[in-house]
Amino acid sequence: MSTLWQEAMLEAFHETSLRIAHLLPKLMALLTFLALGLAAGWLVKLFFLRVLRAVRFDALCERFGLGSSLAKTGTNQSPSHLIGRLSFWLVFLLFAFMGIDALDLRATANMMSLIIAFFPEMLAAVLLLFFGMLLANFIAEAALIATVNAQIQEARIIASFIRWGVLIFTAAMVLTQLGIAKEIVVAAFSIMFGGVMLALAIAVGLGGQTIARDVLEQRLRRRKVEKVEKDNISHI
Amino acid sequence: MTMTETVWREVREQLGDRGKIEVLIGIPTFNNAKTVEPVVKAVTAGISKVCPRASVLVVNADAGSQDGTPEIIKQAAGPDYPTAFVQHLAGGFLSGPISLHALSESGVPGREHAFRAFFTVAEELQVKACIVIDANLRSLTSDWMEILLRPVIEQGVDYVAPLFRRARYEGSLTNCIIYPLSRALYGKQMRYQTGCGYGFSGKLASLYLAKNVWEGEAAHYGIDSWLTTVAVAEGCEVSQGFLGTKIHDGTLNGIELSLLLAQAVGALFHLMEGYQDVWEGSTGSSPVPQFGPPYEPGPEGAAVNVERMVRGFQQGLRDLLPIWEIILAPETLDGILSLGLVEAEEFRFPAALWVQTIYDFALAYHEKALHREHLLKSLTPLYLGRTASLILETREGIPEDVERVIETLCETFERMKPYLTKRWRFS
């Protein structure tokens, strides 16, 4: 009885020791990857910060209105700092996934290959998002200035429409690029865009026929009067 | 082959062996059949009075007229005045991120290519004087040559800028920004009026050709916006010629004001970058020689809708504030914000605040705080505010009152120049 008990104990101890011996190097590998990830992430962040500062990236973003847009969202960091942080987390996560892969767990098998396969899509999506935001701000700013100079009272509404239009279009492109609910995004965008156009057409063409006529008449008449007023002096 | 080489080859083929040419008359045209004949006749009559023995060449740079303008010029010039013709691409070389279209009252698209062609021929022929006259003029007389040509030929003047009698508030962009700012920067009391006719020495024509203004960012601004500034900043012998009232076909009135402003002010700000060494050390200002009859302020013009201008300013204050916050210094912005509380009839834009505003815009342009076209166009409501203030201040008075206000503004620009120079150095 005691021999059997001893054997069972020893076997269990042996197996656990073997498992631990088998797992320990993997755990060590995970910790090493995490430490390397921290160091590499920090270096990459530093590199990006230096390069972006050298090319005056923050000033460029400010010029395209991105800085003020970020400030509106409550972010009190500069665009270069945000990119630096993003690059840190990207590198760190890359190393972390390598570490998890090294654990050789059944649940995380093939994760690295999946992530690496998905990486170009993600990079393209991030770039799309960045340039979409730049474009939205730039066009909205140009529209705001032009409409204010034309003394159109709805200048801010028009500029907001343009900004959100470009941003929604960008978001749809980003989601399509990432392959997230591709069909739903395309369908939702088409329905929304088509819906807005149809609503406008119905509003102008049928529902607000009289109002539209009045507005157009007023506008054209006012423009006629204003043109005479505008031409009173030559500014140059 | 470069553009200038092509132009010179074309002209040389047409000229043959003509010997020495002393005076070049440049006429940029585009469908000017209706007006060009009297222009050429008045010019040739004027030359025969001023320098009857001089050898003259008439060069017509045409932007692709379909109404036989070049043929009319040839006929009008007659056998005594040899003519040469060049065709240039109308605005064909202008492309880039800044989509400002070079504007001109002459109605000639790509006018700078025409000027470049005249200067090229002037340099190759080593002429003594080069006169450029717009073909759409109706007020040109033979006396203009006396004013534009004689000072160059006989007194060694390099540049004769045009000066016109204008209705009371005409040219307010020039009077509120271009003239006072240029005067404070470069120290010459030139009125910076543009268009219709210019007189250049051969030396200045070569200098223009050598300057980096024909391509790149500078090329996006109309040539009339920088001709005077370059001549003044380069230290040439500059002068003004009073040419009376300007009457011509075609006008810029239909063009959007913000585009005009971006062109004229943009050219000035752009040249500030290149001529920093010149304007930084300059203080005060001195008058320049003037030819022709003495300058006099113009008569009462048409009624101006001041309320609309004030409304434009107030809308700018309401909608463009986030943009102005980037451009203007906090104290300038505070001053402008307080103007929004005043009733239209009592609206006044103080000269010192206006000067500070313009200097802030120049600094923001220099620092590239905002996309440059947006920055320049966002100045429009502020300019409307200042113009409205000028009109409200002087509309009950005599025409000389406007001149007095402009002079005070110029002196304020000069006095406050250290505000610009100090901040420019640290930006």
C-alpha cells in the first residue's frame, strides 16, 4: 500500500517537474520577449519622435488642421507623440504575441502567422485613417473660409457637413480595408448615401417645392442686388 | 530649349539684321482688336516726340488671340517701327499645391510669360529702355511716353511705376495693406499702384530675368503684385509717373475679393522671406521722384455698401475665430474680439490694431502656421472691417481726408515695425 502510494507520489512529482521543466523555458522566453518588446518599443518610439520632430510633423499637422481636431477630441498630446505611442504599442504587441506563441498553447496556435498576415491590412487602414482625417480637415477649412468670404450664413454647417462626409467615407474605407463586416459597411454606406440624396431630392423636388422656389428666387435676387453692391469699388 | 531661348530665337528670326535697338515697346495682348490700334498709334506718336531718332522695336506677346490682334498691331505700327511677335502659353506653366490664378486687369492670361518674353528680348538686344503697355487701355495718350520713357532714357531712372487718379475708395486693398506695409518694409513712398503701363531700364529688365520669381511659389502670384516690390527691394532707381485717370476694357470687379487679396498680399509676404536682410534694417521712409502732373486724390466715387462690409467682418469673427486663434497673437485677438460688440454705424478698426493684425499674418505666413492659401484668404473679413472703418471715418469729409488717414496708417506701420522684426527673428 505504502509502495503504491510512494510510486503515485513520485510519478506525480516527476510528471509535474517535467511539465514545469518544459514550461519554464517557455515562460522565460515570454518574459524575455516582453522585456525585448519594451526596449524595442521604446527605441522605435524614440526614433519616430526624433524623425517627426526633424521634419516638423506637428507644424505640418497644425497647418492641415489636425492639431486642433485632436485638441477638440480631448487629446492633449501632439500628433508626433501619438504616433510615437502607437509605434511603441505596435512593437510591444508584436513581441508579446511572439512570447505567447512561444508558450505553444493550443488556444494561441497560429496566432503569429495570422497577425503577420493581417499586419499590411492594418497598416493600410491606419494610413487611410490618417490621410482621411487630414483631407477632411483641409477641405472643411477651405469650405469654411470660402463660405464666410461669400457671406453665406450657414458657413459652419456647410463646413461640418463636408468634414463629416469625408470622415464617414474614410471610416467606411477603413472598415472595408480591414475586412470588418465588409458587406454590411458597403451596404450601410450605400443606403445612407442614397438615403440622404433621395431625402434631399424629395425635399427639394416635392416636399419643399414652394420653399425651394422661394429660397432660390430670394438667393438669385439677392445675389443680383449684391453683385451690383459688390462692384461698387475696385479693391486693387 | 528653355522658354527664354525659344522666345529669343523667334524674335531674332523675325528681326533679321536690324542693328542696335534702343527702346523696346512690349504689348501683351489677348483678343484686343477693339482697342489695340489707338494704343499702338498713341505709343508710336509719343515715342516720335520723346526720342525721334531712337531705334525702336515693338514686341507683341499674344496669348492666342482669335480676332487678328497681332495683324492690327503690325498695321498700326507702320513701316517705321519694326514689329516682332511671340506666342506664349496662357498660364500653362502654373500648377502646384497653391491654386491661386495669376490675375490681371489687362485680361491677358499668363501675363507674366509676356513680361518674361519682353525682358528676354530687352536683355538680348541690350536696350536702353523697355516700356510695357496694356492693349485694353482707353485713356492712353501720347503724353504717357513722356512720363514712362523720358525718365529712363534721359535721367537714368530704372523703373517708372504707374500712378492714377482714382475715385475716393478705389484701390483700398492697396491703400490699407500693400502701400503702407511695403513703405514700412522697404522705406520708399511708392503708392504700389499697378497695371496699364510701366517703364523699365534695360538693366532692371535683366535683373528681373535673373530673379527667382518666374517659377515655384512666386509664379503663382500675378506679376503686377511683385514688379514694384522687387525693383524697390533691389535698390534700383525707382519713380512714379502720374498718368491721370485709368480707363480700360475689362476689370477685376467680378473676381472674388479673397482671391485678389491672396494674390496681392501673398506676393508681398512671399517676397518678405527673400528680402529679409533688406527690410529688417530699414527704418522710416523717403519720397520717390514723380513725373507728370502732380498727384491729386480722385473724385467722389459710387456709394459703398459699408453695412455689408461690417456684416462680413462680424461673420468672420463668429465663424473664423478658431483659424484666427492660430494666426493672431492673443493681445491682437482680444482687440479684434472687442470690435464685435460695436454697432455698425460706430464701427472703427483702430490703425494700431490693424497694423498688429497684418504683422501677425505676415509672421504666421513666415512660420507656416496654416496652409498659406487658407491663411491669406482668412484675412478677407478683417480687411473688410478695416475698409468699412476707413469709409465710416471719412465719408462725411473731403477727398483729402482719405489721404490723411492713409498717411497716418503708413506712419503707424513704420512706427510699429519693431513688433514685426523682433518676433520675426525668434520665429
